[in-house]
Amino acid sequence: MDLFLQLSANGLVLGMFYALSALGLTLVFGLMRVVNFAHGELYVVGGLIGWALTETLGLNFFVTLAIVVVVLGIAGYLIDRLLITWVRGQGEEPTILLTIGLSIFITNTALLIVGTTPQTVLSPFKSKPLFLGPVVLTQSRLFLVAICAALIVGAYLLIQRTGLGRAMRATFQDPMAAQLVGIRTAHIYGFTLALGAALAGAAGMLLGSIYVVQATIGGVVSLKAFVVVILGGMGSFPGAIVGGLILGLAEALWGGYVNTGYVDAIGFGLVIVMLLVRPYGLFGKRIERA
Amino acid sequence: MAFERNVLLTALVLALFAPLVLQGDYAMHIGVNIMFSVMLATSLNLIVGYIGEFPLGHTAFFGIGAYTAALLSVRAGLSFYITVPAAAVVAAVSGVLIGAVTLRLRGPFFVIVTLCFAEVLRLVANNWVDLTNGPMGLSGIAKPSLAMSGDILWQKVTFFYIGLLLAGISLFVSYRFVYSNVGRAAIAVRENRFVAQSVGIWPFYFGLVTFALAAGIGGLAGGFYAHYFSYVGPEVFGFSFMISMIIMVLAGGKGTLVGPVVGAVIVVLLEEYLRDFKELRFSIFGLIVVAIVIFLPRGLMGFITRRHETYKGPDKAIPADKAELRDA
């Protein structure tokens, strides 16, 4: 029983991290209808910048986090304004191919610069264990779960409560009408991708302080994020959280009770079953099916 | 149709005489690579160009073919002439199974789920050590006896002609398929799913047939690869083969049979040419993909045929005094 509780706790923590890493993807996917296959690579870039600034330059963790968010935001804005704008309105396929090309470029350029060595972001949080009854968790993980929750709530409020968020939603409901009421839609597209990229980078840096960040993990991160988004339903914030928690729990329990070799395959199995049974995800709207 | 046939036949004749002109085993090695890439690109193109979906995990079939040939050769000691057809058959059967799941999905979901299948297969190849030797891979796959009877140049030339034969078969089958009723139905589905359904075409069935054929050709390429390099490891399911395939099909022009052949030749030569740059090569490839999507969405062949069409021009077909009909 204690083992079960411990595994569940690990799974829930892992699930929150998955939710955070999928947040930028679900936002861009749900609002913009842009399938960003370079999401995992933006995550890696965030992690690597975080590592470079904290480890080699000795910058403060939170200052670095702010820098990562700004840099990735600018990168996302430029990616949209320089690349994606060329293929907007041509359907899904060109965007998919474009972002795949971009991910190939980012991964291999990152490999050239930092090599294959796994790196860790220096964290100010202690890895001191906390005992909650039979369950043991480290302080740093609990802090990160709190930061994850704050970021998720912050992104949700930005979309639902601010002028920028309203302009975003208007643009994606009806670009023409949005233009008529004076919204500069080209900027809104750019800002949405910037927000997605900034969230991906922040996730990469935060999780890079617990796990490792490596130039080649982008593909796996993208895939897991897609798993979370499909499980939860695209564009849905509660969906991303629930999808992340399900994936985290399933992986932790499978790894604890069955075997560790196939842990990464669990998510893919879940996705295949989910798409066959409920293609619009747990929280998606019915029309948004695959 | 006639244009494609003529170009392909010319390419075949050129390839038949290539070993006479290009001496040396390095040139032959590149030739074998081109043949192998032509098969892979043709296979991917059947799905991208004729179903209109994008299977990012297409290496699944290549890997299944490679492992089938390797296992049959190493564990059962069967000869090249049995293992390679078996690789194609096993890959085609798994194509039916995987296609039955994935073809219900479209757009990004299709992309992701095909990728999931390739990842799962890679994990199996890595973890099922008893069968696949895990990360060590299977080595010592026998080469065909014909190739072993001579020196290294003779080996390469034999493999070149075997590759040419297999690539020729793949292209011939694809050609007959694309210009059959099944192929035309698949194109109708690609162009407009609902119109196709309204004239009685069942998209799922035609998609599945195309998928199985593409998987079979991918498996054929896998079997050939296994015997040529006489080693197969989990990296056959990896992403680097996928990157090459994507660029071949996109650069050449999807939805044409000549396009992927041209793309395969270009990519193989470019890979050799860029060998000095080593890791930078893949960064450049990423940029090439981005540039093609933006500037050359229909690939080289699409570009050429469009120039061809505008050169003949609809304007000349319509007399000047009827021109207002066209403009209206």
C-alpha cells in the first residue's frame, strides 16, 4: 500500500510536469490551429539557455527564468512572422512540414553547439526529502509543482481576462471580423506563438533543474506533449492538466509494478486507444475531433 | 502519364549502363545508396502524395522489413532470395494492421499516431533482447551467394543491379497502381474526400490498399538494407532515415512518381557532398525543408510541370476573339 501511495505521488508530480510541458503546445494548437512540431525543441532551447546562464555565468535562477521567457517569446514571434506567415491559410500540411523542418534545424544546431552531454540547470531549491506520512517527496519537486500551477493559472487568466487574450480569441474565431474592429491580427498570430514558445522554454528550464536537458530530447518531449494534448482534448486548459496527470500516473504505476523498459510506450498506447474511443479527448468539444 | 513513363524508362536505361561508365567501388556504393533511397522515397510518396496524409513514423515499415530479413537470415539461415520478399510481405501485413488504426485519423493526429507506432517498435527492438539482441543489433547477415563470388567491386556491382531490380519493381508496381482505378480513386479522395464519397468511393478502403503497398515497398527497402550492410540495429526506426525520406519526397515533388526518384538522387549526392560538414549537414537539411515548404511547395517536378503547362498555356488553346469567355 505504501508503495502504491509513493508511486501515485510520484506520478502526480510527474503529471504536473507533463501538463506544464504540454501547455504551450495546447495553446498554440487549440487557438491557432498550428501544429507546432518544434515545440519540444523550443523546450530544449529554454533548458539549454537556462543551463548556460546559471551554470557557466552563475546568474540567479529567477533572473535566468525571466531571460528565457523573453528570449523564447521573441523567437516565437519571429518564427511566426518570418516563417509561418508564408503558409497561413494553406491548410494543416504545410505548417506541419514547416515546423518539422524547423525542429530538425534546431536540434542539430543545438547538437553542434553544446554536444550530446546531458546538462542540469542549477536550482536554488534543496533536494532535501520531505516526509508526508509514508510518502517521500523532495522539496524542489514540490516547489516546481507550485510554479507549474502558477504558470498554468497565469496563462489561463491571460487568455480569458486580458485585452490581449480577448483579441487572441477574437482573431481565431473570425480573423476578418477581428480586423474590422481594429485588431492587428498579424501581431496577434505572432503573440500567440510567442506565448507558446515562452511557455515551452520556461518548462524546459524548470524541468531542466530536476531532470537533465539534452540537445536530442526534443522529439520525445514533443511526443509526450502531444500525448497529453490528445488525452485532454486540444486547446483545453483543464484537459492539459488532466491529460498530464493521467500520463504521469500511468507511467509511474507501470514503471513501479510491471517493468521499466516499456514505460515510454504507455503514453503511445493510451493515445491510440483514446483516438479510437474518444477522438476529441476528455475535455475537447465534439466538433474538434481528429 | 506518358511523360512519367518515358522519364522513368530513360532513368532505367541510364542506370543499367552506369556501372560501365562509373568505375570504382565508391561510385557503386553511392549507386546502391541511390537505389535504396529510391525505394524508400517511392514508398513514402505513395502515402504523402496519393493519400495526402503525412506519416512521420514511416520508418516503422522500413525497420520491420530490415528486422524481418535480419532475423530470418541470422536465426533461420534462410537465403537472400527468401528473406527480402518475406520482408516486403511482413511489412505489408503490418501496414494493413497499422493502417487500419491510423487511417481513421487525419491531419496532425495521423502524423502523431504513426510516429507513436514507430516509437513503440523502436522500444520493442531495444528491449526484447532475446529476439533482437537489443541495442547491440543483429550482425553477420549473409550476403547473397552471387555477390560473395567475387572481389569487393563485383560485390558492389551485384548489389547495384539487385537494388536496381528491386527499385524497378517498386516503381513499376507503383506506376501500375497509380494509373489503375484504385490509384485514381485514391487521388480523388486526396483531392476532395466528400466528392469522392458521393460517387461511391470508400476512402478508408482505398487508403488501406495504398498504405499496404507503401508499407510493402518500405519493407523491401529494409530487407535490401539489412543484407547490404549485414547489420541491423534499433536505429532503423530512428528519425534520421525519416529526415532523408521527407527531403527526398518534398524536394522531388510529392504526388509524382518521377519526383521522389529525382529527390533520392539529389539527396544521396548532397549527403556525400556535404560529408565534410558532418553534423552541420542535418542543420542544413532542416533549413532546406523549411525553404522547400515556403518557396517550392510542389517540389522540383511540380515546378517543372507547371512551367511546362504555362508554356503550352491555356491562352493559346482559346482563340483571341473568344478570350472574353475565358476571362468571364
